[in-house]
Amino acid sequence: MRPMVGPEGQFRLRCARSPASAGELPHRSTGAQPQEREGDAPEGHATPILYRLRVRYGAGMRLLALFGLTVLLAACDDGSQAITIGSLAGADWWLVRWTSDGKPVELADGSQITLAVTPEGDVSGGASVNRYRAKITLTDTGKVSWGGPGFATTRMAGPQLLMEQEGRFLAALHAVDHAALDGRTLTLSGAGHSVVLQFVR
């Protein structure tokens, strides 16, 4: 307040109007700047909630891509090899496992079944008693096709058990339509994997 002199020479008190009395608060600068909280959207971006959602979505997609790559590398490292006629050629393959309709087929005691392939695709081997010959065609994806309605064989006679085994083996071999190579193991399968012949060398 400050004194004022009126027309009659009397002093009157006048209240000086301050910003506070008008409902205005004085602005005081402290020099401190507002702090950006974690998760707040950078300037020019969407609201903080949308920004956090975008960050989480991006992180999730990166994890998903990493997982997919890991699965792909694991699939590529399952031991399987590219297969060609040349990779099958060489030493004889010996039958060690035979399944039919998911059930194992036991080989007769003392019997041997083999398979050999030349670089030209000629196939031959022992079928239990007789020897057989055929022509094979193989794609790089392992698809097998045979060059004829059946196999040529020698016509020797043998024990009934071995002769029956030979007939079943030749029928199973002719049903093969896929080949897979894993190191020194050759797996031939056909008829929707109802026939599986596994050879080693």
C-alpha cells in the first residue's frame, strides 16, 4: 500500500494491484529443464503409448526372425547331404534295416542283401540267393525312378525261406521312389514311407 493525498489534503491508503491479486501467478525461472521419462515418445513421434507399442512390436519381430533363422540353420544341419548318382557310386551298400508298413522285417540268418550303383546309374546286387540288375534315375531332390517294369535276375534256386525273402525285397526295392544320404547311410523309401530300406557301407 502507498499513501495518496486527496482533494481535501487528506491522506488515503491505496492498495497497489499485484499480479497475485488478479489471479496471476508470477513466473519464476529455476533454470531446470523437464526430464524425459523412459518410454516417452521422442519429439515428432506418436503418443507415448503408441510409441511403446511400436518399440515392443519391433523387438518382437526381431526375436521372431532370429528364431526362424535358428530353426532354418538347425534344419540345414541335420546331417543330410545333396544326393547324386555319383555320391552313391563306389563300394557296395549292405542292407541293415528293413521296415514294411512300420513293422521291422527280420532278415533270414546268414542272408545278405546288397546294392551297388555305377556312375552311369546301373544298379546291381545280391537279393538273398540271386543277383539282380536295374537302371536308376535320381534327381537332386532324391526322387527315384526305375528304368523298367521290374528287375532282371539270375535264376538260381535256393532255400524256400531265402527265395521268399528275395521276392519280398525285390518288390520293396521296386516300390522305392525316394533316396536320402546321410554320411555312410543310404535310406530308400517308397509308398508313403510304408517301405524303408536302409543300407550302410
